[in-house]
Amino acid sequence: MKTLKFSNNHKMPAFGLGTWKSAEGEVYNAVKTAIKNGYRHIDCAAAYGNEAEVGKALKEVINEGVVTREELWITSKLWSNMHAKSDVIEAINKTLTDLQLDYLDLYLIHWPIAQKKEVPFVSKVEDFIPLKELPNELTWEGMEEAVAKGLTKHIGVSNFGPKALKQLMASANIKPAMNQIECHPYFQQNDMLAFCKSHGIHVTAYAPLGSGDRAAKFKAEDEPVLLKDPVILNIAKAKNASAGQILISWALHRGTSVIPKSVNPKRIVENFEAQAVELSQTDMDEIAALDKNYRFLTGEHWVYEGSSYTLESIWA
Ligand code: NDP
Ligand code: 1BO
């Protein structure tokens, strides 16, 4: 299993299980199946609304002796309505209670966006807190406090562009260890990867298979289907692998962590086995040519007329 090494020598399994959109009644089995088949890294978030069920599965596999807590790498994320410095500890404690854990391995600021505490999901411009009133740097102080209290081993961010990262690092006492971002052959993020590497920040690639099961309202009518790309399918055929396995292997070959979501037992195992799929330089070059700067998660759900958050400011 490939690992990413942190500055304190802790090692994160590069391959993990995504849990966004893993529905109630499904995520419990998915997490248990995954861990029983070798997964050691689970990607969670308060916003996914399923951490309690993930926690039930984690507790059981630990109690059954399948795995120890120390062998697992559990990531979770701070939702945007808990960005006030004083709310971060409340948020991580709730996540720890739901996951039935004493500590997280990694805690991320989910988005560089602040919204009012009483509004779990925004639906109008008044639901936001402008970034100048509650900058990410203040939220980061709460994240650092979570480390000091032993509630998480590492902290990082998600969906941060270079501008937001630079601003955060300027005042941070603990440097962000991770940026979790969309990354796949149609959106390769070469500049972002280089930026993160130059600052010693690891990258986790989300939506590595094209995030197929998003609600229809978030999909463009002409959305390309990564899993059906002819180049990916050709490489898969030549290696007797699946398209999903090629996409996962590609992410690992680039040195990123990768967290495909599945609730299907067969695909959970198939995705794990992608770690054994080798890609040649020719394969990597062919996939490199597929980049079309195409985001599946555009961020448009954050944009409201009159808001200080624009797509340009979010991804800058
Ligand atoms: P993925 O790219 O992982 O795609 C998931 C979809 O692919 C599901 O429909 C799944 O269906 C299907 N699938 C899984 N394995 C295969 C396979 N081998 N062959 C064909 N289809 C397959 O999308 P996500 O958006 O879920 O991204 C992965 C994870 O990244 C999330 O679950 C979440 O943990 C994280 N994430 C983080 C974000 C952030 O803002 N930080 C944003 C988006 C994602 P099925 O379940 O039926 O197998
Ligand atoms: C709910 C936010 C997008 C997935 O992380």
C-alpha cells in the first residue's frame, strides 16, 4: 500500500474510501466491507450526514479485531457553518462522537467559505458570512487548537486555491498538511500539484472517477463521462483492468492520495485492487493528454447574486 509521509513521519495510506453520497443504510456496509478487504483510510465529513453510521462500522471492525484504531487513517472535515474560531472544537467533538473515536488523523476545512452557524446549507445570499468578516486564518486558529487538544493529529484544507493557501500560511503556526481537491484526467491540476509540492503540502484527489452519482441539478447536460473515455478504456483493456482501476492507479502514480467512493461490494474490492495496476510512461503520457480543465464540481452551488463569494474568488 502506497503511503504519504508527513513531517512528523506519520504515514497516511494513499488509497482510501470516499463516503460522500453514501446513503443511510449503505455506508455502514460499505465501510465494513472496505476495511475487511484491506482499506485503512476512510474519508468522511460532517456535511455528508452519515458520520454516525460510519462510526458504527468503525467501532465494530475494531471490536471484532479486524483492525486496530492505530492502523486506520480517518479524515473528516469542518463544515462551513462552523468556521468561527470558537465553533471548531464543538464541530470536531461532534464528529468524534459520531465516529466513536478519540482522535482524527486529519481534519480539513471543507471549503474556504463561511456561512452562518444556524444555516447548515446555504440557500440565499444572507446565509453567508463574508470572508473579510470571518477569514480562513481565524478558522485555522481553531484548527490549531484542535491539534493542541489532541483531537486530531494533522490539519489541512480542501478546495483551497493558491491564493487562499498563501494567505493561510502567512499567519499559520502549523502549516496545512493536506489540500483535498478535485483531480482526475479531465482536471489534472498540474499547477496546483506543483504549488502544493513546493510548500510540502500533500494532495488528495477527490472525484477521481468523475463523481458520477451527484444530483442531476449539479450536472451539466453535456457532462463528459470519464469512466467511458476511449483512452482510459483502451488502457484498461490492454491491462485486463477496469476503467475505474486505471483512474485510481493514475492518481496513485502521480503521488496523490485518492479516495474513490463506492457502496457496491464488488466495486469496493475492485477499487482496492487498482493499487496493483501498473501504468507505463506511455500510459501516463496518453492520460496526460486528456486534460480539458473540466471540473465536475464547479462550485456554482456557492454562488449567489450580491455575495462576496464568486467562482473566481473561491478557486483563486
Ligand atoms: P467518485 O469519483 O469517487 O465517483 C463515485 C461514483 O463512481 C459512484 O457513482 C460510484 O457508484 C461509482 N463507482 C465507484 N467505483 C466504481 C468503479 N470501479 N467503476 C464504476 N463506477 C464506480 O466521486 P465522489 O464525488 O464520491 O468522490 C470521491 C470522494 O471524494 C467522496 O466520496 C468524498 O469522500 C470526497 N469528496 C470530497 C469533496 C470535497 O469537497 N472535499 C468533494 C467531492 C468528493 P457505487 O457507489 O454504486 O459504486
Ligand atoms: C458537500 C460538499 C461536497 C462534497 O465534499
